[in-house]
Amino acid sequence: MIVAISGVNDTDNPGPGIGVARSLKEADSSIKTVGLSYDVQDPGNFMDFVIDKSYVLTYPSQGWEPIFNRLLYIKESYGLDAVIPTLDAELPSYIKYQDDLKEAGIKTFLPNLEQFELRSKENLGDISEVLEISYPKTKKVFNIDQLKKAVNEIGFPCVVKGNYYKAYKAKSLPEAVYYFTEISNEWGFPILVQEIVKGDELNVIGAGDGKGNSLGLVAIKKMTTTHLGKIWNGVTIKHEKLLKVAEDFVGKYKWKGPFELECIVDEDNIILIEINPRFPAWVYFATGVGVNLPKRVLDVMFDKNSDMSGDYESGKMMVRYTYELITDIDKLSELATKGESNGYKNL
Amino acid sequence: MAIKTYEKPTIIKVESSHSKAGVPMPKQKIRKKIGGVAIDEMVERFGSPLFIFDEKAIREKYRSAYEAFSSRYPNVQFGWSYKTNYLKAVCAVFHQEGAIAEVVSEFEYEKARELGIEGKDIIYNGPYKPYDSLVTAAKEGAKIHIDTFDEINDLEKVADELGSEIPVAIRLNMDTGIYPQWSRFGFNIESGQAMDAVKRIKAGGKLRLTGLHAHIGTFMLDANAYKVETTKMVRLMNEVEEKVGFTIEYIDVGGGFASKNHLRGIYQPPEVVVPTIDDYAEAITSALYENIRGNSYPKLYLETGRHLIDEAGYLVTSVVASKTLPDSRRSYIVDAGVNLLYTYFWYKFNIELTREISGISEPAMINGPLCMNIDVIDESILLPRLRRGDKLVISPVGAYNITQWMQFIRYRPRVLMVTEDGNVELIREREELSDIENREILPEKLKLK
Amino acid sequence: MRIENLAVNKNGFAFDPTSGETFTLNETAKEIIEDLARGVEEKEIAKKLSEEYDVTQEEALNDVLDFKEKLKLYGLLP
């Protein structure tokens, strides 16, 4: 079994790839992992104890064809049974062209386009209603006049956010205008103005089988984060209502594939602020407490029976740390001149 | 000793800003032919640069768009948007396929008439229609789409002059959830202005409202906006028929469908973000069926331009020089610039080579021949080392460039059409000095000896 | 001049042990670097290239000069 995984940029702003690869290897050491990398210097390209072979890819913005051809080349030259994309920028292509991959004999396990659109912030209000949770007062704005009206109504501080990416806390009108311009320049419209809600940010990782069944859920609280807001230390929790919301989400939308829900929780009041239609970078945390979602997703992909129990203990901690790997520059040479690393031996 | 194939010397620093320079991918994009004819041969015969249109591609695109609509809503008519590309040969292909003409100025109106299109087969749009042109259009039975109250006055005067009632349509604007809202054209629906215009026309008694028109924006990536547009238009139609008593014969939903071009500022590639023609057709026709009352189904007009022609047009340009810039990037100077590629300002084009070139790729910039710093066709592209005379094929460039290009310091180049049967036709000759000088008058006293 | 120190491997990957910088380069570039390191004149290099490859001496000379420019920008030549 050979599985390609993207997001092997295991840096201070890590992609989920290494967590996914590590989860697969620990469950079944016979699985070969292929790293799909967008930069020759990605740490994953050098971590031969998790990634068996790496290939450099063109950016998704360059179109689907070069990526598809690269995957076909990998299949032909090394072998490839399944691919697990983990980065936001590449998901639209993979989701749109999942049938092409299937025809080429490369399996995926992804939501359909309709499900994928649920992540749009515009849709979170409706989803919250379906899941019977509250949703903060939110206004959709397209120009400065509408922005002014919206912030007057909502008051400061408020959150100014893009439909898919970026969110900033604005404390004044000039700040709100600044963020409005910054986000719309990069990501377009609409821009959303949202009231700030009280509570703790809690996250749930999960996966759905596409038929309404959950493949497992783990809820956590981030204890410390980097300046980019990425988890550094975290702890597992058991918030029954939150887990129920995640289960309802899988059931009601027949979600297919991995996901992460980001919520603000104030006792029993749950507010959904983001749906990420992929594994989060902390995916290995769930694996470490007994819910190996990458392996379960892979099992479902190949119609295998798998352990689908939701059991894990609360109060388990994840502690991220840094570690240095010393290697020879020959590996960089291979990647920089051939676009792929030598196949490493699986140690 | 056998002579080896020369590869120009290339060295690239491995750094994260160009993490893939030097890596033997992306695979070079190669296009050797257009419409089955070798590009190199066309350049050899007709020179460089060259715009080349592929007739077969135009017809196939038109037919698939027509099929997408007519299979859902049979009473449909396309109007070729002249402003998108008014080369005679291009317009003629669309007219042969069954499209009528959609014009936005007296110049375009005259162009359509000159090509042999009858007045009744011309849709006359635009915010300014000179009085004389309104007289001509009314006489010849064109579909006149009114943009302002002033134009209602003008047309009533024309009706008096001609001594007959003139059938007209009005241009509408509305909120379809799209920003910017094109509110400066026509009459607003939500504010009641549109209904006021209808009543004003009725009260005048000299014009007869037969159609409703709108155009909600350009390069629309959200097909659903058309559903909102069509719904609002049909509801207005229902109201007009019921309350004012005009019979609406047609609804013109305009154009704005995107082509497979890569908008600057949008990360995802066009094949991911651009809706298919079926998405657009489904949005529009489903709104028609959901909102039309009774049994009369108005004719649906479409004015899509870019979607039909953009991908059938290519610009072939040749490398004339290359140099290393102080930031270590390479600059290629080519013989076509942004004066020919107006759409450069919002697209990152697809750029292909006409031959495989061995060697590693390096970051490069493609500059046109103008003496202007803005003459940049691509500011960051990975290319193997090109030699003088190597050709770049730039696409899609079929929409708007031929109509918005500028005669700035250079002559505009030849335009070719590769026909369906594989012949190469010259459809616009290269400009020469007399084309430009003919319009100039040098006063006697300024004549130099 | 650091080009003498460049360690170029068979894949066309070069490492400058004095600065820590890494490069990729093609065969022609490798040949020119070797010649420059041995003190061969630009014109002489161009002549050699034109004898070995399908390139005129004029084009080759331009390429050598342009290449030297690039090496200077990378700090590999003074």
C-alpha cells in the first residue's frame, strides 16, 4: 500500500502531512508514504523515518493538469494507491477532480463540492440552525458604506473576516476599514462583520464515512499556541454537547472525509466559527489517544473493517517540541535537480 | 567530433522564493499547432507577432453554449457581443452559426449593417446613443434597449418624426449579491425606478415595451447571480404585464460568463473556479421556469462574448533579446507588448513554447517592446533558457484585445484565422504608416521643406 | 573568486562551502565555470563552445558575458 500525503512542511507553521504519515506508519508499518512537497526545503522531504519518498509538485494555482500528471508519474514510477491532500489551497482541485483520480486508480476520500461549500462562512448561520447551536450576529458587506453600517450595528470590538480565510479583531472603524481592504484585496468578497462572542476556543477533529456515520471524534483545548495561533500544547476534553454537535454535523450532512470544527464554547452555548474540510495539523494528537483517523479513513477507502470506536480519555496532553535532524546535503541535491528524493529504505 | 545540441549556460540559486527553479518541472508547456496548422510555419509565412484565431474552436464553443441553453429552454437566441471582438471574420462566424448582433455604439451598429446584418437582427445597447443613430435604428427595426429617461424622450421624438410607434426594451440594474453592482446602467428594480420607467413609457403612448434587458457584471464566477437576476427580471415582467398591460416578448439576461482565463488576485486556477456553461444555463433557465406565470414563454436573449471567443484566440510572439536583471532574474524582450494585450491588466496568461527546450528552468520576466516600464506580459514565470527567435504562444487572448488594443509607437500586427478545413486566412493586414497618417492634416505653414 | 571552491556533483548541484549557498546548473554552465576557474579568456571559452556545440561564436560570447554577470550577482565572481 502506497499513500501520497501533502502538507509535509513540518515547520513552525506546520502542515498536517507528517501527522497523517506518522499515524499511518504506526498503524501499519508496511504502508509506504509518499510526500507531496511544494518546496525542496520542506522538512518532511528529509524525514525518512516517516516519508519514504518525496516529490516536488507545482503549485495548485498553476492548474490541475500538472499535479494530475505528477501523480500519474508517481503511480507509474513508484506506485500509488491513494492520496490524502491536506492543504486548503489544493482541496478545490482534488475535490473537483476526484473522479479523474479514481479512474486512474488513485483513491481519495473527500467531501463533494456541495459539502465543501459548507465551509463558506456565509453558510455557517444556516448550519448552526440545523445543528441547533447559536450563531453570532453577522453582517455580510461588500463596500465601505455597508461596513460602516454593520460595525455601527454590531459595535466594537468586532471581528472582520473573509468568507474562507482570515479573521481580525477590529477595535475601531479605521481598523475595520483596514482589515476590510486587506482581506478583500486578497480573497475578494463578501467580507463578514461579526460580533465577538465570549467563551473558550475548543476544537474537534473527526471524519465521516459519507453515509452519516462518524469514524471517530476527539475534542481538545489548545493550552498554548504559537504567535500564528497554531497549537503547541493541548489537552483532550470530553464536552458531551460539543461532541454531539460534531456527530450531528457528520450525520446530517453525510460528511465524507476528515474535518476539523473550530468552536467557541461558553458552558453549554456552542458557536461554530470554522469548518476545515481536512485533517488539522494536530491530527497525530488524536492518533496518540487511540483514535487513528488517517488509518480509519484509509480503511474505509479500501472497504476494510476498522476500529471505529470513539473512545479516548480526557486529560491526555499533547506537547509539541522541536528536534533537529542532521543529514547530508545530497538529499537536497536530489530534490533540487531531479524534483524527487531517492527512495529511502524503510528503517 | 559530433556537434552537440547547445544549451545556454544556466545557474540558479536554491532559495525558498524560487523553490522550484532548477527542478525539472513543471513540465514545459508546448503548443506546436493551432487548428492543426504548425505555428512555426505561420510565423515564417506571415511574420511575428501574430494573432491567430481557431475557427473550429469558435464554432464548437458556440454550439456547446447554444446546446446548453436550447436543450433546457428552446426559445433562445444568442446575440454576438461586437465589443468583445468585432473583426469581420469573427463576427461572420458567429452570424453563420445563427447569432444576431449586439452592439453598443453607432460605430458598431454601422459595422454590423456593413457586414449584412439587418436592423431587426441588431440589439442596440449602451448609455449613449446619438439621436441620428436612434432614428436609423428605429427605422430599421432594431431592438433598442433604453438606458435613461432622457433616451425615452429622444425616442418619443423619433416616434413623432417617423409617425409610428416604436417597440423598445429597457435596461435594468439590480442587486444580485455581486459586488460591484453595475448600477450606473439602466433603471434600478429595487428602488422602483424600473417600474417608473415602464409607466413613463406607457404614459407617453408613443413607445411599446416589448423586452427587458440587464447585464449584471463581467467575468462572473458565481452562476447563482444569474438565477437571482433572471428571477427578478421575470417577476418584473409579470408585474408589468399585469399592472401596465404591455406584453413582454423577450428577456435579455446579457453576458458576463467567464472564460478559462486566470484572473490576477485569484489563487485557484480557472478550471477550478470558472463555472461551466451548463452551470450558467441551469441557473438562468431554472429561474425562468420557476417564475413564469401562464403559458407564454418569452424569448431568452444572451449576449455572452468573452466565454465564446477568449479561448479561440492566441498571440504568438518571438524573443528578440534577453538579459540578466540586477535581481538575477532573466528578462526576455519579445516583439509584442501590452499595447496589444489590454487584458494583461487582469489576467495571468497561459504561456507556451512551440518547441521542447532541454535544460533547467529559471525565473524570468517577459517584457514587450515598448519603451515603458509597465510593458510586462509576465513578471514571474519559470522558463528554460530561450534563444533569439524562440516563440511564445500566449492565450486565451480572443476577447477584448482586438477591440481594445492600442496603436502606440508600433503598427498593429496581422491577424490570422485557421479555418475549419485547415486553411490559413489573413483576416486583418498589418498596419502601415499610411493607415495612421491618412487621418492627419499638416497645416500648410508647418510643412517642412 | 569563489568559483574555484564550488563543488559540483554529477546531477548539476553545486555547493559553495565558503558561503553555504547551493545552486543548480547545467552542463554548459559547469564547463564555463571550470574554464573561468582556470583563467581561460571569455573569447576562448566562446570559441570552444562553438566548436563543441551548435552555436555561433557570437551567440556563445554573449552567453558567456551574460553568465559572468549572473555569477557576479550571486557573489561567485568579484
